[in-house]
Amino acid sequence: MTKDILQCNKILDSEYKTVDAADIECLLSLISDKEKVLLGEHINEDYSHDELGGVKRRPDVVIQASNAEEVSKIMKYAYEKRIPVTPRGSGTGLVGASVPIYGGIMIDLSGMNKILELDEENLTLTVEPGVLLMEISKFVEERDLFYPPDPGEKTATIGGNINTNAGGMRAVKYGVTRDYVRGLEVVLPNGEMIEVGGKVVKNSSGYSLKDLIVGSEGTLGIVTKAVLKLLPLPKRFVSLLVPFPNLEKAIDTVPKIIKSKSIPTAIEFMQREAIVAAEEFLGKKFPDNSSNAYLLLKFDGNSLEEVENNYEKVADICLENGALDVFISNTEEREEAIWSARGAFLEAIKASTTEMDEVDVVVPRNKVAEFVKYTHEMESKHNIRIRRFGHAGDGNLHIYILKDELREEEWELKLKAVMEDMYKKAKELKGQVSGEHGIGYAKKVYLNQSLSKESLSIMKGIKLAFDPLNILNPGKVC
């Protein structure tokens, strides 16, 4: 197997077939709507990158797929000709996972955006991959149901969420995307279609291929349909904004909250610098910006009494452990003020600089404060601006390194040095390279440094089993 893996990894740009006029003619014959095959100047520049921006390459042809059958036909042709294929949704990723590193064909799945079935007896929702996360939330909540995964980017497609195993703020109580995927329809690199999982609640029938596909970043197969698990919609929501004198006290309180069994829906940490940036970006005030560090907690439940019991217990824990105050947000107006600011952190940081890159490491909960303190040291050591916030409840940090007015050469050198230091620190703290944004192209080298040779060999063997010609989203993950 090792020899086969090495052979798989030797495939370079020059060894893939270059898309030519004959290929275009054949691809056009496979698609019902010829206007959905884009070439040359008709390929929007957006298709060359995702939100990361720093990794760019244009595909040779973009096909806006209408259904699974078209995806299957395209993959069969690409497999026969050995043309690289890159699947893409909304392009909201941050690691270059949907960038066509080797050119070739890009399949845009955002047009496959139908909600196919709501099964209220089995509490499942069946959707195509191009449905937006915000559309799913709106659809099910109008029917008194709940899809818990809550990544910050609501315009991401569900296909993208599945491919990155997206988490978000509610992960501390409800888990991540993988926990809510019951079944998938997948087009394999050779064009064959399979169904994995289904509407069943339990399944011990062999290896869980479904769970391999979730989080694979489009390198093993293309998701063309998903069956999602739903829950009844909680009736009551309350948030707490808790200021602390410093981040250490705030983070040290989190394990005590978790052990209290009053599990919040979300436990976020933030520092004053992020709040001020959001205030300036939104043009409105946060309920409080006077402290150096905050915990933001959300509680949900089916009765006001249940929610009150939980948040009152947690409020007492916070005050006993050094909190300066506890602000209760129990009106829609207050909720909107707090969570709109939290939701604007990324855009506010992005608006404050010329370019940025992100580290989204995950570390044990009790190491969050140590890692954040380390990022402050990195600002001084490398003389570069760094901003941070994240999910205190699950140890997932979002660290942004900002270019500002640095020259390109200086930026690349400093960025590389900061990244290496931070990933080395994460490994030292028994953390992982990515908590929810994935590896893609940009973080591949750091994943390779963090995993053992045995683990990488197994991952490459899985890739080889699914994609022996290495044509599906090549150059990503491992």
C-alpha cells in the first residue's frame, strides 16, 4: 500500500490532462443547460479563491451543476480523462479548500439548493448541498423544529458545512455537524453514486463511510444530498454577558460551569479589543466595554423556570470566581445587541486591515487562557497585530494575524513565523490544528507536522481507496 500511496502523491500538475476544446465539447454534451458551462472571461474571479484570499487559481471550466446525475456524468468523464475536479459551494471557507490548485474542472453546487423533504415523524430534513445554513434554520424554526449546528457564516452552504464538519457557538451543548448528519448521497471520484447512512437513528453496519465523508473537504466524494437530524425547537432563550478583570479568571471559570451540569448552549470568550472593533464596525454600542475580558453565555430550554434555574446557578458561579458583574439579556433588543456584535467580530477585524490569515486551533478547555496569553507574546515577539476570540466551551480559538501596512515579503516572513510558533504551541498543549474550519490547502503543512507518520499513512490510504487517480480536490488535507 505504501508504494501505491507514494505513486498517488507523485501526481503533479503536468501529469493531469489539460482541458482542451474536445473536452469542452464533451462536457457541454453532458449538461442540459449549456449556459451553466462557463469558460474564459465568463468565469468570475471569485471562483479563483475563497474567503482566505491568499490562495488563488482559476479553473479552466466551471460547471454549475443542476442535479446529482450531472455531477455523476462530469466525474465519470474527468476520471476517464484524468482531469482534476474541485467541488465548490458558496466559497466562504478560510483554508483554500475550494481553490482549484491544479486548474481543471470546478463543479459549482450552489444551484442545487432545494429542500427536498421534511419528515416530522423521523425528525429529519433532506436537502441538496447548495441550501444555505440560514435557509435551513428559517425553514425548520417556522415549523417549531431546530437544526442545532450554528457556524458563524450563515451564508455557507450545508454541503460546505458537512465537508468541514462545521461547529459554531452551540457546539458546547449540541455538538457539531457530524452529529446531525443521518445520511448522504455521494458521487465518488469515478462517477458512481452511493448512499451512506439514512434515516435510522442507530447503525452498527460496518465502517461508517458517512462519517468519513463528513469533514473530508471534498477530497473523497461529492455530497449531492443530505439527510439531517432535527430536534424540537426550545421555547426559551436567555443570555448572560459576564465581565471579568482578566482573561485568566474568565477561562478558569469555564470548567466549573461545565461541572455544574447547568450546560449553556454556548460559552464564548472575548476581549475588549474585539468588542471595540465590532462597535466601530456596526456603529452601535455593546452593553458594556469597560472590562478586559468577558464570557458570553446562552441558555435555552422549554420553560422559563428551567432556563432561570440554569442561568442563576451559573451567574452565582461566575460571581464567586471573580466576575465583576452579570448582565442578563432577556429581551429581544438586548439579545440582538449582544449577539450581533459577537457575529460581527470577524467582519470588523477584516475591515480594520489590508489582509489577514487565521489560526483556528482547538486546545483543551483549561489551556485556552494559556494559549491566548501566548498570542499576546507573539504580537510583541514578531511586531505584528493579532486579534482573537473564540469558543471557551469547547476550546476552539480564532486567532487572526493582520497584515496592515506590511510589505508583501515582510508579511509572508512574519506570517510564516507566527504560524509556526502557534501550531508548535498548540501541539505542546495537546491541541489540534483546526477546530472547525478544516485544513484545505493553507493548513496542510501544519497538519503534516502535527500528526504521526502512521496517522498520515492511514489518511492517505483512505484517499487512495476512494480516489486512486487523485483527481478529486487534489492537493488538499493530506
